[in-house]
Amino acid sequence: VAERVPGVRAAGVLVQPMAHPGPELFVGIRRDPSFGPVLAVGRGGGDVETARGVAFALLPLGPGVALTLARRALRPGAHRDPPAGDVVASVAAMVEGIGHWWDGGHEWADLAEVDINPITLTPAGPLILDALAVRAAVDGGHAGGER
């Protein structure tokens, strides 16, 4: 398709296997002008707009905070189809890793927000299906998002 668009050159194509359906989460981080980076974890996919099951924390995450966030996001009633098996620990590890990634260095200082949605919960653990990073405002506007 890219070769049919004038001026567009495709460097390659990424093909991945279809993910099996399952409960979905989102993880998002946004720089708040008053509080600094705020991390949110909740229902993902098409349910991201609902308020049920969303948990928030300020970064950097303290000890045990990622586990608390995972438990809140996965609590009974937060999902139409609760996750199969015990995935709380793997979700907590993912949330902690994303929090450390954000706080990990100056190379991310130009990011205004990161939205990771959906994250499908599989028996093997969470599987990130899509993500968007938005650079901080440049000259009064967004620099734009990158997937």
C-alpha cells in the first residue's frame, strides 16, 4: 500500500500473530503541571473511557505501589471477563517496569504522556498490543504522537 502513495517509502513491514482475546488493561503516564508524572492503570480497549477499575499513583513509584495498582485494576467487578489465573504479579511487574522506564533517564524528558492500550492479559502474562508516546508541547502546541 505504501508504494502506491507518492513520496512514501516503506522501510519494512512488521507482521505479528493475532493476540488471543482476553481481559484488557491500559497503563498511561501524563505529566501534570501541579503533581508531576501521574501513572494510571485500568480497564483497557474499548472500556478505557469508564471510570471503574482505574487506579492512580505519582511517580516515582514507592515500594509495593505497583502491586496495589495491579490489585485495584484487576479487582472483581473491574472487568466483564476477569483474568484467567493469577496475573496480578505479572501486571505489577509490568507497571513497575513502565514506571521505572519513565523515570529512568533524561532521554524521556521531552515526553508529555504515554498511553499503552490495550494490554491483553494472557495466561503467560500481559501482552502490550499498542502504545502511543506524545512529546511535550513545542512552541505552544503538541509535537505529536508516535506509535
